[in-house]
Amino acid sequence: MKKIIVTGALGQIGSELIMKMRDIYGYDRVIATDIRRTECDVVQTGPFEIVDVTDSKALFDVTKKHQADSIIHLAALLSATAESNPLHAWHLNMDGLINALEVAKELGCQFFTPSSIGAFGPTTPKDNTAQDTIQRPTTMYGVNKVAGELLCDYYYYKYGVDTRGLRFPGLISYVAPPGGGTTDYAVEIYYEAIKHARYTSYIAPKTYMDMMYMADALNAIITLMEADAAKLKHRNSFNVSAMSFEPEEIASEIRKHIPMFKLSYDVDPVRQRIAESWPNSIDATAARQEWGFKAEYDLRKMTEEMLLMVSAKFNLIA
Ligand code: NAD
């Protein structure tokens, strides 16, 4: 990657990925784009363009203008939001993706887009879910993600586009808020722990889902994009995960730092149903073997850092 264009750059992943890639590749070599603008570090520290990914011409023109050789396509509607507006999800997630793939094909760009554990469904084996297994999701987001994985494979086999992708679990971070996913509770819980020493979870106890700290997710994207293509058997949609937990486990880790922390439940049936259709834990062996995936953060280390950084955000520590 020498010159990289990123769509959906002001979201939870883009807000941190852009800054990390600008440190590595150069500030003028990472072009951030989004449908909206906010006065944040991403906009203020390097090139930024307003681009709606459903507008194929606008996406093509901006990529050509900046002579990008890589596209990181992040613009999407996430699982819970997609369930409340399935047609909009189809339009943004599928038309946006195929527009970005077409630009990559026309301009010869390397291509990355994330899939998700949402690409699995209720008939997928739940524990240590294999890289290659049953994928019959029952959510619009899941349908989009499976179709997206197949589409990225298709552009590689048919047109030789260097497509690569990861099936991300729930991502936990403190810079930008999560964008409407089913695993957002695992971010909110840290904010509420710091602010009020209590949290009401919309996910029921004993519901296990895979998770990963943002620092590990960013390293995974960059390592996969820089990996030797000859070693990749699963180009798109590598399973990656760092931990799997349920609400009581994250609460008890928080209590090691905030002993009075209280967890209660008010379960949201929509997000609970989505969570129950996903695996309890996935197997990342293919990612480790084919390009050296490694996660540094477990629940203990992530909790220490999240509590510290969220406290700093609210000026609760010096
Ligand atoms: P997000 O919701 O935080 O950000 C999405 C960004 O896309 C927003 O900044 C939004 O303004 C922008 N956007 C919306 N419509 C657009 C359009 N028409 N044109 C251009 N930009 C538009 O999402 P995120 O968490 O950063 O996720 C990025 C990708 O990673 C998505 O494909 C998502 O499915 C995937 N993913 C995320 C997670 C997670 O936990 N965050 C987990 C698995 C997979």
C-alpha cells in the first residue's frame, strides 16, 4: 500500500485506522472519505473528501484524482441498524461494495473490506466455529456480509483484483463511538462503569460473542494487506478473534477496578435474537497460519486500558 483511500473513514474503525496508517505511510498518502464531515483529527491531519459510496462516479473520480493504489472500504450499515432498515442496508452495503470493487477493478487497486461474525447464522456450529463452515445468516446484515465475501472472491477470480478481508468480531474502542452493532454493549459498559458505576445490558447473561480490542483489529488489517499474496488461501473473510465473553465476565473484570460496579439487564429482543444467531467463539487458525495473525489484548489487558482511556476522556484522571 502506497496511497490509500478509505471510505466510511469517520466511523469506529476508520477514526483510528486513518491515524495509524498516516503514521506508517505518510500523512498525505492516506485519503479519508465519508458521507459526512466532523472537525476531528482525521479531517484535520490529512486529505479528506466527502464521498457517498452509493455514487459510483464520485467514488471513481476521487480515487483517480488521488492516484490511490489501495481501497479500504468501511462505509456500511451495522447489524442492529441494518435490522431496523433492511432496504437501506441492502442499498448501502451491497451497492456501496460493488461500486468500490468496480473502482478497484478499473484503477487496479488492492482492496480490503471487513466481513463480520454476522456472516454466520443459527445453523452454523457455535463453538470454535471453523473458517469454512455453514453460513445461513437470518439478518439483513448477515445476508449482506455473506454476499460481500462471495463478491470479493468473485472479483479476485474473475478480474484478478487483489481483494482481502477479515471476519471481525465485536470491536471495542474508546476513540469513536460504535455505529449500531449488536456487540456495542461491550463498549458502553466501560463508559457507564466510569460515569455511574452501573450498566443495564441489552444482551442477556450467558450470551457469548467474540470480541477484539481496536489496536489488534488495526494491526490485523495492515498485516493482512501487507501479507505475501502467494500465502493466502482464504483471501477474503479470515476468521479473527481475541476473546469470547458474556456480560457477567466483563462485569467481573471491571469490578477488579471499580468494586461497586453493578450490572443489571433489560434485554432487547432484536439484538438478543441477532446475538443468539452468532457463534459463541470462532477459530482463527487459518489467519494465524496464512499471514501470522496475532492478538495482544485479552479481556484483562483490554479492560485495564479501556477504563484508563475512558477516564482520561472524561478528565477523571490527571
Ligand atoms: P461505523 O458505523 O462506525 O462507520 C461507518 C461510516 O460510514 C460512518 O462514518 C458513516 O458516516 C459512513 N457512511 C454511511 N453511509 C455512507 C455512504 N453512503 N457513503 C460513505 N460513507 C457512509 O462502522 P465501523 O464500525 O467503522 O465498521 C466499518 C466496517 O467494519 C463495516 O463494514 C462493518 O460491518 C465492519 N465491522 C465492524 C465491526 C465493529 O464492531 N465495529 C465488527 C465487524 C465488522
